[in-house]
Amino acid sequence: MNNPTAAALSAALQALSPSTLSLQNESHMHAGYFEGKESHFKLLIVSEAFEGQRLAARHQAVYALAQPFLMSGGGTVHALAIHAYTPDEWAKLEQAPDSPLCASRR
């Protein structure tokens, strides 16, 4: 399957020098899904760049890099669930929370 949006977004997020980066296309979990659509993603990113940052600042850093891919920036991504951790935080968790199903798909 061709995933150009996921590949480009992952490449853009390399600016944060992540030690772990997982970008899952969760579009199939949402109403109106069409095969191959790239509209809903779950991002797990672990980076030393997040050291000393509050959650809001981490999300702002990710959104700044993701902006061209978001619908508000002319892209196709409607939703981006961000799970951003420092390496120490991630070592304690080792699993990001599950994403909920879209209410209209339950």
C-alpha cells in the first residue's frame, strides 16, 4: 500500500531527532473511511528534545512540523493523536494508549 502522507510526515518529524517514532494510520477506525485514505493518525514520538517541556509545548513542536500535512495547512490529515515522551518517560511506559473508535463506527 502506498502511504505518501505518512512517509512525508515521518520524514518531517525527524527534525526532532526521535529515538522512537511510530506513525499509525488509523483512518479505518473512523466513519467515512475509504481504502487507502490517510486522514487519521496516531503518533508515538520519543525524543530528548522534549526534556523539560510541558505537554502543550511538545504538541506545539509536533504541530509546527506537521502543519503542511494537516487539513488546516492544505493537507489531508484530519486528526493527529500525539503521544510525545522523553526517553525516561517512555522507558517507564513502553506502550502508548489505545485510540478510541470513532463514535459513528462503534
